[in-house]
Amino acid sequence: DRTVSDGVVERELSLAEFPSPSALWQRLTANKTLNDQAVHVVAQDYYQDRSGRNLRYYQQVAVNRTVEAIANGQKRILLVMATGTGKTFTAFNIIWRLWQARTVKRVLFLADRNILVDQAMTNDFKHFGVTMTKITRREVDKSYEVYLALYQGISGTEEWQNAYREFSQDFFDLIVVDECHRGSAAADSAWREVLEYFSSAAQIGLTATPKETKEVSNIDYFGEPIYTYSLRQGIEDGFLAPYKVIRIDLDRDVDGWRPRMGEIDRYGTPIPEQLYTVRDFDRTLVIDERTKLVAWRVSEFMRNTDRFQKTIIFCEDIEHAERMRHAIANMNGDLVSENHRYVVRITGDNPVGKIELDNFISPEETYPVVATTSKLMTTGVDAQTCKLIVLDQTINSMTEFKQIIGRGTRIREDFGKTYFTIIDFRHATRLFADPDFDGPPEQVYEPGPDDSTVPPNIEPGENDGMGEAFEPDDLQQGVRMAERPERRQKYYIDAVEVKILAERVQYLDKSGELRTVSFKDFSRENLRAQFASLDDFLKRWSVADRKAAILEELVEQGFLLEQLQAETAGDLDPFDLICTIAFDRPSLTRSQRARSAAKSALFDQYGGMARRTLEALLDKYADQGIATIEEARDEARVAEVLQLPPINHIGRPVQILNSFGSKVKYVQAVRELEQEIYRAA
């Protein structure tokens, strides 16, 4: 009994002695020293979703702690939850319980991007129905209870832009700040003005990455996080997708490039003589061959795994994102010719990209497949099926890095998304090794004897590297942007050879640490954790009605089958891959297994049309794998399989089945063929 301060805290009870729910509730409320009003608030239930969607355990903890804190009068609250863990759904349940208790009657939900507001309205917040509205064009209607707005849509540098002042200072009882690391922490931010204007309201900051630097602090404003649920916890609990990292070193990135004296670029502009490094590439110096090589390596990876896996490529700036889009399109001309939306640039200045953003993040939409971007997709974009993140951008901000990685952490098993891959060309993944990557945020500001205890403001114009903060639609809300800095001079050079020096693969181990090991060693450890011995594996394989079921289970446990097949020479059956990698057993290619099976006594039992059918199925196995054999004996798909070439040239499905004697005997023959394939040693 954790409500007991001293005395017996653990004792054995019979079922008859177990306290009733009301008795337990009394103990809990007494222990938390809640008054009658607070008890009324915390007693409110979560929203009962008819779809069956329930809060996960950590979301319940976050909701309960926040509701209790507000019930006890706390005004500022910080919730830190990793990207993909359902911050908005958590916020909805907090608001719902407070709203139902009527402790909170009017709520303001603030974000800095239209997509964040729109996603909230159409998804988690939709249950507020007609009581909810979005503030647009600075038009204020005070008849609603739940308001959603862009910061820049209700505030600005000019007084006429400050639509929030049309509300009385005590109008809102609760303000929820989504992605609060993106500005509310800065003391001179216009967004901060909104929060201070409504200072009587309880204020909740939501973020995956609290900003804690010498210049700006979320903790200084909101206080210590009331609850933190980290990326590592999410992966360990199975709620977030694990990942592997492929780090690629290019020779020019390592060695740099120096122009000859008097050398000019593609457009005749003299190139200043200095050593240009990876920090300069695509910012001040553009090496065309480097862009092409990055595009080739990404395209090659997708060819070996899945050419239609949703992919985000983060580039240095908008111009770099456009060049990368062009290079990816040229590397995948066959797919682009089928649909020009295979690869698109999604940046703040591109209205076409803005339209395609909704299609990209929709799991049901195939296109676009590849999105090139600079900063626009770093925060809040719910790309649930994104399986590949490419980093060709210099990243020094831990806040930005966490947000980018968060684009891949969501799991969608119904769409085959159980893990994701990061390809890093700029050593950005070095930040994984930083103790702060998954640790608690810390206030790092250390004031001197004569300094204010409040951390100094962020410098005007800085955005922690998070440029493209506003979308075109956001600008229509009336925000007055500061003048853009003068565009950097870029030098474009051709005919400079660029090569890949090295590739290293890192994997997330059971403790959540990234390990640099060989692909085979990682796979061997994974497989041996599933199968105690070779005999154990052989028994499970032989009795499995569907071999694919074993493979699917292994993939769910972290076995990267597609990558292993892509990086292993030869047309090996998954059976041989596993036997070779895990147990050092000599392997046979599918072609060798097919030839061995063709010599078995099984074929002596059949002649004519039946024999030719088995031979055709064996050829399909050699070309495509065991899935073709399993489909051929699936009674629901027999007719479909028998109409595929080259089997359809042998005879009609009815004729083929009759050649075996019956459909049942045909299925039995295919089962025996499968046994012969794996009998070959």
C-alpha cells in the first residue's frame, strides 16, 4: 500500500478482504490531498472511443498527472513525449476530462503550422464537434468553446495583427501549445506574448524535444516536465519503430575540394580559392557529381529493398532539394514516366508540394513516394508509413535531429511498416551518441552574479536551424515575415569525380544502443535468439504450413530479411540464408535446389500435362522463390495460379487438375514438390 507513510506497506489479503473500488479511491484521494473540487475533476473518465481506440499506459500516466496538476492549481505544465507516441491524442483526453468537469470551459490549441492544426481538427479533436472552430483570417467568433489557431494567425509585429487581443485576458481557461520547442520558449517571441496575455489560463506545453540551450529554455517557462516518455522507451515497449543506420562517407566530404587558381564555375563566376569541406557543399559550393552519387545510392538501396517505400530526403536548402528531386527523377526514369509524382519537392515555397504533402503522409496513397525537403517536414508531419530517411543536410541541433528522426518512428503493421532505415551522408547520426539524445532535458543556462535568472533571449532571426517555419498558407494568415537574408552566392562545378569511400551499418541493440557490427553478425545474433539450434529451426520450418509465416514472424522480431537478401550474393532461398547466417550450414541457390528436386522420384509418378505443370512450378520457384509454390497449393488461388504464364500454355486449369486426377491430388503433389525442394542438401 503506497499510500501508507509508515507501518505495514505489504501484506497478504484474502479475496474477501480486498478493498472495494470506493475504499481504494478514498485512500488514493486522501494520499494525494485532493479537495472536493479536485476530486470531481480527476474522477472524470477518458473519452470512450467507439472505434475501440484506447489510451496506452504511458498516455494514461501523462493524462492523469496533468489533470491532477491542473486540479491542484498548477498553471504551467510541460509534457515531453517522443514523436509518434500520440501527443495530440493525449492532449485531447486531457482537454476532454477537464472540459467534462467544467473546470475548463474554453480552450485554445496553438500550433505554428496549418498541417498540425488541420490534423488535430480532423483526427483526435473531431469529437468536440460543433463546439470547435479554427481561427482564420484573424476573424474572431466568441461563441465557441474549443479554438484552434496558428500562432502567427493571431499575432504579429503590428497591432492590427494581434487578433488574440479581441478576447478578454480571462477568456480561455486552458491553452495547449503544440510543438512548444518551436518558439514559445523564447522570451521575445510574439508567441510568448500570447501566452503571457492569457496568463490566468492553465498552459500545457507539448513537445518531443524540449529546447534547452544557453539562449532559450522550455523548462524556464513551463517548468520541469511533469512526465517524459522517450524514444528509447517507446522502442523498448514496441510502440515505436526500431531503426538501422547506414553511414556513407564520400571521398570529397572527407578530403574536401580546392579550386585551381583562377578557376571559374559552370556560369563563369570565379571561385574563391580555399578548401571547401562538407559543411560548404550545397550551401556555397555545388558539386554536381556529388548530388548524382547521393541520388544513385539512395535509388540503389530502394531497388534492393522496396522502390515504393515512402522516403524523405533532407537537403541543405530549397535549391538543393530541387536538384535532389531532379537527380532522383533521372535515376528512376522508368517509374517517373509511369507517374511524374513518384518524386516531389515539398518545401515552404512550393504550392504543388504543399498539395502533395497530404498525399505523401496518407498511408492509402501510393504517390508521392519520395519527398525532397529542407526544413518543412521536420516537425509534426504525421508520415506514418515513412520507411526511409535520408540525411544530406548538416545538422548540429539536437532538437532538429530528434524531430527529423521522429518522421520514421511510427509503426503501421497493416502497411508493413515495423522498422525504418536512416541513410546518413553528413555524419548527422553522430548525435545518437550524445548523452542528451535520449536523456532528460536539462537547464543549461548558468547566470552570472549580475545576470537575470531568466535565460537570455534567442537571437532575432534564429530558428535553431528550423528554417521554412511557415508554409504559404500560414503566410496568408497575415504573419509579417522579417526580410530574408541576402541569398548566398553559390558556385557550381562539373567534372569533379566523387566516390563512396566506406559504408558502415549500425543497428539498435536490445539496450537501445547503436552498435556498429557486420550485417551477418547482427543477423546471426537475432536468429539464434529465435532458434536454439539448427535442428530446432529445421523442425519448425518443416512443419510450418506457410513458410512465409515464419519469415513474417522473424521480420517482426527485427530480422531484416530484405536487406539481407539485397546484400547477400546469389539467389538464395530464405531457408538457406537462415541456415548459412545462423548455423554456418553450406547453402544452395534456388536454381540448385530446383535442379535437385527435378531429379527426385516425385517426377517419375507423373507424365504429360501433370509433369510439365510441376516443372513449370519448379522454374517459377527458381526465379521467384517459395511464395510461388505456396500460392500454387492454396486452394483459394489454384485457378488463378494455373492461369499464369507459362502454366497457362500447358492447358486450361480444369485440364491440368484432371491430369493429376483431382484438385485434391494436385494440391498434394505440390506439397510433395515443396518437400523435395527442401530435402535437397
